[in-house]
Amino acid sequence: MVSDYYSATLIDHFEHPRNAGVMEGADAEAYVTNPVCGDSLRLYLRIDDGRVTAASFLSSGCPASIATSSAATELLVGLSLAEAEALPRERYAEAVGGLPKSKVHCSVLAASAVRQAIATWRQGREAAGPPAHGE
Ligand code: FES
């Protein structure tokens, strides 16, 4: 039975994912796949003044990856980019009440997507150069 395997918090995130869907006009985006199973996650971030102000996701994954992605969209809001990047995968697992040993790898998707989205956002800023006078 699923409830013997997953925590009630995980099941709640899986059945009622927070912030699921495409974010129009996202400032940062990442698409990552889990090499262990092939599941995927697309993460969108809105970034204002060096902080994450909103996050959403699309997932083609197992209950554990959907739940940890859902939890990530709540955990990230309000964090500085450095704080968001530093969140270890264990933090996403904790946020859903822990993961069974065989599903620990599922929390890697959220952690990887956050780091990739922020790294890509930074690269875009560097490529654009310093803001023009008056911006
Ligand atoms: Fe693929 Fe969980 S089994 S992310």
C-alpha cells in the first residue's frame, strides 16, 4: 500500500502538487533528467533583486520526484540565489517527510534543476553585460 511506503506529507504533495505548470515570463528555467530512471523535471523561477520570488514546475516522474519538486517550489520562495543553490537534496526530502531508501535518488532532480536554472540565469546576465546607463 502506498501509505506504508510514503509519508502522508509526500502523498499530499503528490496528490495536490503546489505550483504545478508553466510559468509565463519566467526569469530562469531548467530541464533535467534523472540518469537512474529517465524521469524529468522542468523548473521555472522568477527572480527579483537576487531572490527567488516564485517557482513552478512540470514533471514527468514518480510520486517522490513530483512531491519533492512541489515542495521545492515552496521552499525556494524568499531565498537568495546563493541560499537556493546551497539547498542539498536532503532538504527537499525532509520537506516531504523523508523518502524511502530506494527513492532517495528522486530528490536529486529538484536540487539539480535549481542549480541549473540559477547557473543558466547567471550566464545570461553575464552574456548581456552590465546594464546600460539609465537602466
Ligand atoms: Fe525516477 Fe523517482 S523513480 S525520479
